[in-house]
Amino acid sequence: MRMSEVLDKMIENDPQLAFYMSNRLLNLSQFAKYVQPLLETQIGQSVKTSTITMALSRLQQKTIRKFDKQQFRINRLSMVTELCTLSFNKTPSTHQKIQQLHNKAMAENVYFVLSETTFEVTIISKRSFIENSETPIPKFAHMELSAIAVQFDPKYLSIPGVMASVMHKLSLQNVNLIEVASTCTEMIFYVDHSDLKLAFETVQDSFFV
């Protein structure tokens, strides 16, 4: 396999690397030194770092053109404020109490997001609702939360790195993502309220149609 083919495959299989390449965020000379041992193993011969750098430069232009054609665009952007998030250890007792809280929120038409992993349960809801309800003692709580909801076209479901591209933009602005939720064509990023304006404007300027 040729060196350019190895590099092309490396970039194609790594959405994060493709993002950095397409946005000119990589020091190509330094990256060439980093991948040199891998490349020499793959192609079975030694290669100069200057040659790798030149190949990366050509691939960067190709990656930029590719991303321009597939540039992620969102259809709708909205925000929700005055939220909070609570996380709990997942036990039968805690799960039952949270389910009751969820039913109450649905009956009162209150914003409520419930997510579960193997060992934890997290809820996100209106702060006023939580403060006026009985909840188990959380292992983590953030009471000054806001949400940015991003809706997009289903055509992007087959394109890798869509969520990563939004998260990268926010991380470059030093926005801390406290929670992330998603469905088929919607992503919700939960941030501290102090970061809401910066996060909203970053996503709007970068991805809004």
C-alpha cells in the first residue's frame, strides 16, 4: 500500500483527525513525525518526514474540499433556561422514586429528560420543579443549567463525526458540556448558564443554515 493511501485511510477512519485537518488545526510537520513509525511499518520502507508533510498537505486540501461538500448544517436551533441536573446511583428504590417524579412532570407538562446507564440515573428538569419536589439525595447536582437544542436533516445520519464537529467547536471556545443528550435528528447540549450565550452563538455562527 502506498503512503498516501495509508494516510488517506487514517484520516477517513478518524472523524476527529478529519475535523482537525479540514480546519487547518494540525501542525503538519509535527504530525508527520508522530505518524512516521506507523507509516514505515505499513509501507515496509523508511520515509522522510518532509515527504510525509508534503503528502499531508495535499490530503489536507482534499479533506477541506470534502468537508465543504458535506458541511453540517442545522435546521433549527433553540434554547431552554432555568434547568438543573441531578445524578444518582442506580438502585431499585431510587429508580422507583425517579419514575414517580417523571410521571409527575409529564402530568404537569414540565421539561424532563431521563437518561440511564448501567450504574447511574440522571434527570434534567426545570429547577423550580425539582426544588418543589421530593427527590433522592444526588451524587451530583448542577443547579444553573441551560440547554441548546440542535435539530438537523436525517441525511446527516450516515455521515460520521457530526456530533463531534459541534462538540469540537464548543470545546475550542472552552465551553464545558455538563450533559449531552441525543435522538435520531436532534442533539441537546447542556451547559452552565454562564456559558449559554457563547455556546449558542458558536453553534449558530458555525452551523446554522
